[in-house]
Amino acid sequence: MATSIRLDPIIEQRLDHLAAQTGRAKAYYLRELIEGGIDDLEDFYLADATMERVRKGTEKVFDAADVRKDLDLGN
């Protein structure tokens, strides 16, 4: 899937330098960054979206005591 992004000129310059010095394509490093960071982005932004739904009252929440009782975990 081809995707286009606009980079800050300083970041693009750094990426160009890295690619030139290592002989790898800029796309290689962009893929590395995305693959290395997507887990953290998902964790943060999906949790943030869930918390927003909790604040709005549209996300179902469970009381810890009820969960322990339902799972028969005792005290």
C-alpha cells in the first residue's frame, strides 16, 4: 500500500542523511519506525479513546468486586 506523508524539513533531511550514509532506502527506515512504534501508538490512542467513552458513559465498565465475585475469585 503506497502512502504519502509530509515530513518536517529537518526530519526529512535527517532521513536523507541516514539513507545516504547506510545505502538503504528512506522507505526502509520509515517502515522500521512504523513497525517499531505501532504497538505503542495503538496502546496509547486506543486506551485514550476508551477512556473518553468511559467519561461520556458510553463504555460499559465493571466493578472489581463484581468481577471477582463473577469469577469466583474470593477475597
